[in-house]
Amino acid sequence: MSTPEVMWPKKTREYQSHHFDSTIWNDFNFRDDDIVISTYAKSGTTWMQQIVSQILFDGQEGLPTADMSPWLDMRVPPKEMKLQDVEKQTHRRFFKTHLPVDAIVFSPKAKYLYIGRDGRDVAWSFYNHHTNASELYYQAVNDTPGRVGPPFERPKGDVVEYFRTWLEKNGHPYWPFWENVKTWWEIRTLPNVLFVHYTNLKNDMPGEMRKIAAFLDVPINEDKWPAIVEHCTFDYMKKNATATVPLNGALWVGGAETFIHKGTNGRWTNMLSEEDCRRYEQRAVEELGEDCARWLATGQYEAS
Ligand code: A3P
């Protein structure tokens, strides 16, 4: 019997906005050992970049991880600059993307790490990210030539109001939430895709990190393992935030430490009403189906 052919995802559209320029993927030269870290956003992207850098570089301190691991589809700086920079990299490359699968070019050889987090935690994290965005942030996304569509708006209201708008308007004013989770979920069983959940990383970071290293085919240097793990903890990352946060934190009031904010889930628990939660959970099942909605909320594949 012949092995069934793998159906590799195909790019079917461009996504361009105040933040995105998906066309970079059309001109990007993959290397076979590239690593792509993907999340909707505020789901542990920076954490995963730190984990990957620590695994690849044996726990080395002071690495400029944010510079080494650019957000490829962010439209600032322009793609010509970014493409030149990544072409020059000689280490194993690891990038981040916040696009849905159908807006990227997918390589059958690269490795993809997708990280999920409950949408309520994402919105809580976004509220901090957005309310502390500096003037420079708005200038970068709104005034850099090439913006497609309306400007990026400032946040309105308190965190609960913010969450309600984000849910009602599906990720507004950033980008749609559900299609990101859904399109990645649909390819979760491909041999070069690994799904990781923020909650599982919180509950057993060393265990999840070993799975990630095995997936990336990187043998663990056991002598360095305690340091590798230590450098991925919240406390270490908060203390050493500058190197890991985009542009060293220059885009946020309070700098990089504002970005590595609380590192906890469920801050919404006593703030959202039962009706808010019911509405969110119902929408999650409608958009994602039961299995994916359960995974997104808990990190578990099977009902317990
Ligand atoms: P909070 O805002 O809830 O604290 P992203 O990198 O995708 O933008 O995600 C940012 C979120 O990941 C922030 O969440 C940040 O605090 C959290 N984070 C970063 N490093 C972490 C770590 N080592 N442990 C736990 N959470 C971490």
C-alpha cells in the first residue's frame, strides 16, 4: 500500500493592514532547518522565542533574541530590509509569524511551533500591550508608508469593555482571532507542526521544553539544562526583558518589562460576568468546533 500523500497548505491570499505585510513570504528563501513560531499574538510568542534560543544556544545569556528572531510579516521595518537581514544569518533561524496558515507560504521542511492561549487571557494581555503602546508604536504602524486600510486605533474603555469589543469585532483593532486558531488547528497533525499550549507550558515548562527540543531534533546539553530552563522562567525573562522584547521595548511605555507583564492566566475570572463567559465559550465552539475550543481553553485534547 502506498503512503498517502501529505496535503501541504497553500497560500491563497495576502493579508495587509496597519501591522501586516504577508507578501514577504512570497520572496522569502526557506532553509531546510528553519523554525517558524506562530501564534495569534499575546499567547507566549516571546516565551517560545526564548525557549528556542535557549535550546539552540545551550543556555547562553545575553543573546539578542528579538533581533535574531524577527516577526517576518510585520510591515515595519520594510520587507526588503528584513529579507536582507535574515539572508545574512548564519545560525539556525527562528522567526515569528502572526498570520493564519492560508496567508503564509508553508515549507514542508521547516518546523512550525504553534502556541495557543484562551482568548480571554489573550484579550487581557492585549489590553496591557495596547494601553501601554507608545507614540512611537502608533507612528510606526500608521505612518510608515505602505499601510493598507484604516489606521490602528487607540484602545477604548476598561479591560472588560476592551474584551467585549475584541470579541464582538473578532480581534479588532488588531486582526481576526478565530481564523488564526482554526487554520493552524487544521494542520496540527502535519509531521513538521507541533502544538503547544500556554497553560501546559505554565504547568510543566521543562517537560514541554524537552518535547520542543526533540521536535526540533536538537540534542539537549544536560550539563546546561538547569540554566536553559532557568532562562525561560517568567522571573528571569522579566528581569532580562530588554533583549527578548521587540525593539528592546521601545514601543511601550515602561519599556520591555511592560511587555513581559504578569505571566498568568485567568485574570478575567472575577471580572467577566457569567454571560460574558457564556458568550465567549459559545462563540469558540461555533468558530472552532468542540475539540479545538476545548484545547484552546485548557490545553487538553480529550474531554476529561
Ligand atoms: P501577560 O500579558 O498575560 O502577562 P506574546 O509574546 O505572544 O506577545 O505574549 C506575551 C504574554 O506572554 C504576556 O502575558 C507575557 O507576560 C507572557 N510571557 C512572556 N514570557 C513568559 C514566561 N516566561 N512565563 C509566562 N508568561 C510569559
